[in-house]
Amino acid sequence: MTDIAETVTGTKQIVVTPAVIQKRVDFQATVSTDNTITISDLTTIDGAALLKLSDGTAVTCTVATNVITVTQSPLSSVAIEGFALGT
């Protein structure tokens, strides 16, 4: 697994309730199967989505703590747009 550097394109705080504040991080990266993306702006990712920039189709992934792992196969050097929601 290779950790890929992402380019953060935006962040936004979302007030769910006065006691619960989430943060959304938008980013772009070029990824392959089994690459990881560590979102350093978040400690915990509650949900994430990755989309191919070429056609907008979803790229499958899993999340653990603040790390997103690309699980779609085969995938090689594909430009993606992604977002992660968490704290």
C-alpha cells in the first residue's frame, strides 16, 4: 500500500446539533488499487466518497480512523475527486 498525497480543495464545518459539529474535507488525488489517502484534517472519518474525474462514477473504498483505502480493482493512476465527513 502506498499513501497518496491529496490536494485539499475545501473544508467546511457543519453544525449537526449544538453539541455535534462535523467537518467536511473536499480533495483531489490520483490513485490506484490499494492506495491509501490519509486525511490529516480529520481524526475520525465517519463517511467518505470517491468519484472518477473522467466520468463521475464511484470508486469503492473503505475507511479506518482518518485513512481511506481504495479497494476498487483494477484501478491504475486514476484522477479522483473525494470528500470525507468526520471530526
